[in-house]
Amino acid sequence: MKRINFSEWWQIPDYNNPDQASPGRVEVDTEKCTGCGLCAQACPADALLVEDKQVRMQPAGINECMGCGDCMPICPTGAMTLVKGNEFIAYYKTIDRGDLSGPRLAW
């Protein structure tokens, strides 16, 4: 395994600095959402919150979305849409990963 040198180490993004790393984002179609909470249970980052039978993103700085898309296929009404994946700068700059889509389901 190759070791990184000091200049490469210096370029590792600080996840708490919005200039170096930005979290993902999902949108919830409030007309389709039933507030069942399956998406919040499936979210590995705990970035979704269910309040008053409505799902919303956690406030900025608290359990931010990592753009995995796990909330999309588990939603029974199709109310979740991944609109932005997480992104980094410098040494860990995000490369083109194609269209954002949810994970494939195993049958």
C-alpha cells in the first residue's frame, strides 16, 4: 500500500468545512409522502427526520446526507428523489459518476 506524502495529506478535505466538502441532498414530494418513515429507517447517515407525518432533511451540520440513494427504492410511494450527491475538492475531488440513481435491488 502506498503512503501519501505531506502535500497529499494536507489536501484531504475537512468534512466540516463547506468550502471543502458538501453533503448530498434529497427532495421529498410532500404530495406523495405518507410519512411512513421507511426512508428515515433506511438512511445510513440518519439524515432524514419524520415530524408530523412528513419527512424532511436534518438541519445543516447534523447527520448530513452522503448521497447514497438508499431512501429512494424503499419508499413505497416514490416520494424521494436524490438531487445531489456528496462532493469533495482537491485530492479527493469527485469524478463524474453518471446519473444519480438509487441502488439496485437484489431479487
